[in-house]
Amino acid sequence: MEKEKSSVDQVYESYFEIIDDYFGSIKHHLGKQKDSHIDLGYSISNYPLISDLILDAINDLYNVLEDFWIENAKPVIDHLKASNALKCVYSGKISPSILEDFIKKSSLYVDSIIIPDPILNLSIMQNQTRVEKKYFLNYLIRHVFNVWKIKDLVTAGSDKKILYILPLNLQLVNSESKKQLFASADNRTISYLNSITHKDFSDVAEILLFLEKFHTVDNLHREIKVPELLPVIFKDASLFNEIMSDFSSALNKTQFEDKSIGWQFGFYVKSQFLRVQEHKYFCEILNAEPIYDYELPWFFFNYEMGSRGIDDAIINSLQRDKFDWITNVPLSAVKVFREEGKLEYMRGVLRRSLTDLKAKNDSDLLGVSKQVEKNFHEAFKKQNAEIKSLEQKVKNITKMEIPIVTGGFLAGFIPFIGNVVSIASVFRDVKNLFKSRERTLNKLSDEENNFISLLMKSYEK
């Protein structure tokens, strides 16, 4: 008898039906490569007639999704609130560049990953700022199919679900809470910009007016008195310009028309602290840890909040480039690993030699990342030694013990009992040796195919 679907499962089935209604006609264009959703977004948005037709067809998408989540978000939120599992809420980009890889890294440590609905958030952005249409369509399609690719993880039964999608956006927060979050963001913006410039401004508008007179990155950098408080990436002028250009492109261009690089920087800082407040708010509601895969939003979150302990530090250190080798593991293997209840063992491996104190004092996660990497290597070393030991045991049984016993029997060197060769004893010994070899071979096969071995092979690729 088929198990009855839970209300949470039904929510996600309906969610993907909406996606299919709007985008199902183009899903066959999606390639098999991991980044094919990025190529698809770029291709379709630059195809004149098709892009216009799709934009017309999705004109009411925001309203449909808003109504859907108003009706359906509560059972999912209630389910997550009631769960004692280790959860994390994502913030950073609209969705992780390659969601499948993000899940592979995160699911080594986290029970449940929660991402803000990227389709809803892009639709809200378009409604609020009127982003250039082709830019909007490019990002919408890439994020739609980024999620579509891991549909099975979202629609899996509630007891096996790794990924949850929720409408996490300030626009859906009640007006009183939203007012408080905006005020907190402004206060943090003022405090941060005053700290790096040694100024004493009292409101954001005053700071932006001051920063507007800086038209080059070099001039702006000379005004910054405490450069160590800048994100590392902002200390490179070309990267700084690139980030500001991307930021202004994603927002209402008229708002940024004729604005200097200094003003853009100030407004960017304000937007980041607003995202910090938003992220903190939803983490508290869902009793979840924050998780990022992008340096800049992590910097601003950590500047305000600091690391909250081992879980927070390990979750975010796993997203670093040095652990990209984890993504070589097949997603199917990750699912089996979790279904077999091995997650707690993996957590034990990664937590080794780490304490809350070490994690909280490591603002840039360099020490935590180094220890996590060392823990992986020690686990690989132990696993490799276990496999070699089992291989040697099989070799000893096969090439030494069995030939000696059978050879001894054939040559007449088997002990006599009452002048009669104990043939039964010989066969029993041989049979036991074969059984021992079979057990060892089975154990060797298990060790060679367990998750640590798969990680080890992925690391060696």
C-alpha cells in the first residue's frame, strides 16, 4: 500500500507543477552538464523572439507564487520548527551557482538545507526595481533550472528530504518587524562606515552624501582609515569595480544613474547589512544555522554576528574552494549515505580537534578550514590502512594457509589420530578458511565502497 503523502510533500509537488506550467516547454533544452542551467539562461534571454514570448507568458508569475506561498508556507515552516535536526538557511546569491554541488558539500554535515525561493525573489526584484528584461530572464531561467535539477531531493518524503524551498524575503515580513529590521540595518551601516572612515555621521543619507564625492576606487581607498575592516576582495580595485558594476546592474539603473563609486559602495554596504538582518531573522524563526557560499555576504554577517560555534564554522568552511573535490561524489551516493544513518559519524570526523572557542575566535575560518581538511586526511589515512589490512588478510588466507593445509593433506603430513588420517578435520579447517576469506572479502568490499572511500577517491581525482 502506497504511503500517504504528507502536507509538506504535497506543497512541493504543487510548487513544481507551477514551474512546469511556466517553464516545462523549454526544459528539454537543458543539457546534462552541471552548469547547463547557466548556459540555458544566457541562450534563451539572448534569443529575440523567444525571449519576448517567454516574458509575456510569465507576466503573472509573481502573483501566482505569492498566492501559492501565502496558502502553503505554513505547513513547511511548522514542520521545520518542530524538527530537532541540524538545519541551515542559505544566503548569498539568488541561489547557489550550482545547487547540486552546494548540497553535496552541505549534506556531509547538515540534516536540512533551506533556500529562499529564487523564483519568487527574482520576481520581487523585478517588480520593485524593473531590472532590464533580458537580464531578468537570464537569471530567472538559470535559477529555475538550477532548482529543477534537484527536484527529487525536494519532493522526496519528509523523512528523507534534504532540501527545502521557502518564501524567505523581507517583503513578506509583517510591517512592524520589517520596520525594525530596516532600522537595525541602518544602524549597523552607520556604525561600520564610521568605523572604517573615522567619521561620526548619524544617518545613512549623510554618509552617502559624503561618499558620493569619491569617483575612483583609489580616492575611496585613501579615505578608508581602517582597511583591515574591508572584505579582502574589496582591496583589489578591479574586483571592486566589477562587484559594484554587477550590483548596480541588478538594481534599478535610474537609481544609480550618475552615482559615484563611493556612493555605490555606501549603498552596497547598506544592502548587505539589510541582508544580514533578513538572514538572522529567518534563522531565528526556523532555529537554523546560517550558511553561505559567497565571501562578501559571509563577511558582513560575520562582522555583525561573529561565529556561533562549531556547527556554524564547519558548515561554512565546507563551502570554500579547497573542498570542491567533494562535488566529485555522485549525488546518489550522498543520498544512500544519509539514508543509512551515517551523518552523525561524518559529523564526528569533521568535528575532531575543534571546539566552540576555536570556532568563535576564527572570524575568517582559516583555522577551521585547515582543521577540517586535516580531519579528512586523517580519515582517509585510517580508511586506507583498514583496506590494506583486509587485502593482506585475504592474501594470507588465499596464498598461504589454504595451500599449506590442502598440500599437507595430499602429501600425508596431516596429523594421525589412532593411525587414521583425520580427513574430517582437514575439510573442516579448509571450509573454515574459505568462510573466513569470504567474510574478509565482503568486509573489504564494504570498506572499498563506503562513503569515506568514495570521498577519498573523489579527493584523488
